Amino acid sequence: MHMDTGELRSHKHDRISLLEIVSMEGRYYMARFYLDGQGYVLTDAYDKPVMFSGACAVRDYFHDYQVDQTEVIPPTGTDEMIGMPESGSETMRVPL
């Protein structure tokens, strides 16, 4: 699911249990967050994911929200290799 920036503002007083800062090709970062057990990707008014220039920019954007836990999810080098078998390894998460 996704939630745009305007709708997120209406949840200013709700607790975000987890904010995941997802690295996209190591250059841009996307915000995925969880409200009441439901996960959302932060989108703009045109339903496009909001892309941030760094992990700190995501954290700064959510500064005024109640966030219990924040994790950075870096890219995995083998994710983009064509023909590679599924490794079954767990995604690396770095607490921030």
C-alpha cells in the first residue's frame, strides 16, 4: 500500500512502529513505514514514491512524527544479477 505526503500529515499524532529507509541503487532512498500494523510507501500527489537524496533526508522528513524504530535497508549486490538462484538469505537491516 502507499500513502501520499498529504495523507501522512493527518497521522501526525499516530505512532509509526517502524520506518524503513530503503536504498534504491545506493543513490536514492525510499521511505516505507508501518502504522497500526499496515505497511505504506510514502508517495507524492501523483502516486509516485518520494525519493530522498540520503538516509538522513528521510529521517529529517519524519522528525516531527513519533517513530519507534528506524532501519536502513541497503542494496544487495546480487539482487540485480539475472539468472542467479534465489539465495533465501535475509535482507540486511541497519538500525539508525
